[in-house]
Amino acid sequence: MASKVIQALYNDDDVLMHAVKKVRAEHHHIEEVYTPFPVHGLDKAMGLADTRIAITSFLYGCLGLTVAIVMMNYIMIEDWPQDIGGKPSFTYLDNMPAFVPIMFELTVFFAAHLMVITFYLRSKMWPFKKAENPDKRTTDDHFLMELGVHDNENELADLLWETGAVEVKVTEKES
Amino acid sequence: MYTFSNKLRIGSFIAMGLGVIFLAIGFLSAPSTVEEAKAMVAVHDDGHGGGHAEAAENHGEEQGHGAETANGEEHDSSHDTHLLHQLQNRPWSALYVAAFFFFMIALGVLAFYAIQRAAQAGWSPLLFRVMEGITAYLIPGGIIVFVILLLSSLHMNHMFVWMDADTVAHDELLQGKAGYLNPTFFLIRAAIFLGGWIFYRQYSRKLSLAQDESDDNSNFVKNFRWSAAFLVFYLISESMMSWDWIMSLDPHWFSTLFGWYVFASMFVSGITVIAMVTVYLKSKGYLEDVNNSHIHDLAKFMFGISIFWTYLWFSQFMLIWYADIPEEVTYYIARFQDYKLPFFGMLVMNFVFPLLVLMNSDYKRVNWFVIMTGIVVLFGHYLDIFNMVMPATVGDQWYIGLPEIGGILFFGGLFVFWVFTALTKAPLQPKRNPFIEESRHFHY
């Protein structure tokens, strides 16, 4: 189903920030903003909920730590105990200091990789996906704000021009 | 301008008074003869169910007594003298640990301050006066530590075994180190280190105050250059200071990253105290422009440096544990056998606790959270110094009793009194620091 959207282009991030605040103050719903670089404070201005990626990161870290403990216990204690440097692998606890670097590395490894994968999935990005970017100038020096149109095309256009947009256009968007 | 509140001033005096009394009791109750020492240990063991008895057999190996243990009969009497020295050392060590701990806080803050200056950090200038106030304690704290070291080299106590000519005469390892580890050179080095630190502190403070009144940035630029130069001096002198003042308590043992380890401890304690003083001043209505992003950043440093400390602690431990070379592992065997609770308790307080409590970004902005964590971290790092000093000086005769608490109270009181007096001397907000606007709008 195609929906009608209005897109406003800006050429300055400060102007964009003010525009976002003004549009929000007029109680219009901003669907998306495309920027060439991360704009500090934009998420707060748009009223987006806080990211929960930190929580997933913590959980992935715990998972990595567990995997490291179970893995080293299986490899070094249960399956093939070895006497390295006069330290026979009788119990996990006796040899724990030697496993700490592995526990640390796997914690970081799991947290980092799974967090990136989670981020891509959550952002609905995967290989060979068609870019959603409505205007390729937003990868260079323009900022684009996109609002849904609900029979208030002219009113929105006036508002957007007023906020300092350099271009306003109405298009149909596939979704 | 900040005015020292009466309550805090009286509190600091009471702490100092109690501390002096406790320390005096500690010194007066130390045994002066071998018989008294033996009697004390016997009574102690009765009272505590002989908890220390099984550890007694291994403490002959510590310190410079390794060579003497072979001489069967002599051993008994040397063992008793050793016990006497340990018991006599206890009030001295309690004094030294507390004196060094509070001195180290001021030195850690000085390093943090110099880094902010040298990096021309934009977020921190609002906190410069707080840091300068804390580093004011360098002068009394440094002098007290120096006096304790001087008294040690005058044989008032037996903390540094290598200062005893008799011990050195029977110990080839110490003879080999005598070119570096001798009382004269030791005191000269201490004087150079302290002189350099105190000079930078005073000069930088002067420039900082002059910048307020000046109409260009020349004082600021000068401060930047001196800070960068100071950091070079500091990193070398701090490392040597940690060998001299702490590592040489175990003169046979050495660790190549000991300087970093002590640095991490002083750095995290210093940052913690900056955060605590800032939160305190804010709660009294001062430092209006300091916002919760500043607190958040300080807490972030507390979190990060706590983990850095653990990293160094573990690096030092694991290499020694894995290599298992007798002259190295004695250090950890003494701590594992006789210091289980402070040794592992310290790991919980300095690593697990800040890791879990300060991980969440929102908690770092909650003032009382930062204060509570700060108290635990400070006690943890007191224990860290305790674990570095006590096993070498008192062996298994440690106890956290009157002299230890007295030391904390006295130096804590003196620290609070000196720091907050220094804070009253200048406006809490620098006027003409070129980054003050950036600091005021700091937002994360």
C-alpha cells in the first residue's frame, strides 16, 4: 500500500533541529529524519524512546561469560585435563586465573558482535536490501524530514517552508 | 566564595582528636620486650580461638629472614624478635597506611588535574577549584609521610627491613640493592618527588588564580605547558615512589607494573573524592553551574578506572601465579593465607561493586548513588594499601582495631579540614578560563 508523505529538505543541522522542535510543537507526527551524519540531540528532539541496546549488550555479555566458563570447563577440565606449568587441571576453580582472559575476551566478543547484529535486525537492515533513502542528497550535505500527509498537504507545506526548508515535496511512498 | 560550615569543621576536629587518642593507645599498648610480645600473642589466641596460630609457621620466610631460618637454634629467638618487631610495627603501619592513603588521594587528584590541563579539556574547568582544593592537602600530607619515612630511617620502627644494617649484613640480595636502597638516597629521592609535586601544585594554582584577573590567556597557556611537563615528571616519580615507599617493604620481591598498580589506586581514589566533594558542595548550594553531566562524567571515570585497577591487579597476579617462581609467589602466599578477608574483600569493593552499580548510565547521575559507591570504593582502596603494606610489616599479626581506625580518623579529619579550608580561599568558579563557557554548557 502506498501512502502519501511530505518531505522537507534542510541544509543545516541547527535549522533542522529547530524545525523538528517546531513541527513537534504543532503536534505533527514526524515519521523519519534522514541525515548525512548523526545529529546530537535529534533523538530527544524527535521524542524517540531511549535505546534499549545497552540492555541487550549486558545480556549478551553475560551469555559470552557463561559460554567461556562452560567451554573452558569442558576443554580443560573434563575432556582433556593437562598439566601445564605444574598446574594440573583438576578443578575449574584451581585454574580459574588462567581462564580469566578468555572469559573477558568472549564477554566482549559476544557483547560486541551480537549487539551489532541486533542493531541491524532492529533497524531492518540486511544484505541486498533496497535502500530506503528517499533522496541521495541526504548522504552528502542535506537533511530530510518526512511527515505523513492526512489531507493537510497545504498546511504542512506552509509550516515546513516557514521552518527554513530549502525544498518541500509530496510523494507517494511504497511500504 | 565558599564558607567552611561549622558542623564540618567541628566534625573534622573531633575526628582528628579521636584519631590521636586511638593512635596513642595503639603506640602505648605495643610491646617493648620479647616476653610481652609472646604474652600478647598467647592472650590474643585464647580470645580468638587460635585463628592465627596455624599461619605462624610460615611467616619466617617473609622479609629478610629467609637466610636465618636454617640456623636451627637461633631460629627460635630470632622468631621471637621478629614477632616483637611485628607487634611494634603495627601502630606505625596503621599510621603509615592512613597517612599514605590520604596523601595519595591528593596526588591522584593532582594527576587528574594535570591531565585536564594538558588535554585542555572543555568539560572540567568548573571543577578546577575543587581539584585545587583537594591538592592543597599535598603539602601537610606529603610532609607527614616524609617525617614517617625519616623516623623509619632513624630506626624508630622496623617497617623497612633494608634500613637495618644488621639485616643487610646477612643478606646478599639486599647488599646488591644497597646502592639504590639506602636510607640517604631514599630520603633524597623522597624529597625530590615531594618537592616536584608540591612545586607544580603551588605554581599551577598561582597561574590558575592569576588567570582570573588577567586580560589575556598567557597564564592559561603557561599552565598548559607546565602541566604537560609535570605529567612526564609525575609518571616517572610516581613509579619510583611506589617502589620506594611501598614495594621496598618487601625488599626481595619486585613487580614491574607496581608503579602502574599504585597509580590506578590513587587515580580512582582521587577521582572519587573529586566527585564526592563536588556533590557535597552542590548539595550546599555552591557550584550552581555544575550539572548532572559533570557528575556523570566523574562517575564514568570512577567506573573506568576501577576496571583499569582490576586489570592491573589481575595482570600482576596472574603472571606471578602462573610462573610460580618461589621468590615471587611468597608475596601472594602471605596475602592468601593471612589476609583472605581484606584481600578478596578488596576485590569485591573495588571491582564487582562499582562494576555493577555504576554500569547504568542513569545511576551515574544520581548524587547519592555516586556518594555511596564512592564510600565503598574509598574503603576498598584503603584496604588495597593495607594489603600492600601490612603483610610485610606486621605479617599475620594484623587486625583492624584502634590504631588503624585512629589513623583513618586522624588523617581523614585533617584531610577534610585542610581541603575545605583551601576551598574557602578562592571563588569556586574560575572567572576567565577560556573553556569556562564550554564547561558550563557541558551536556552529555
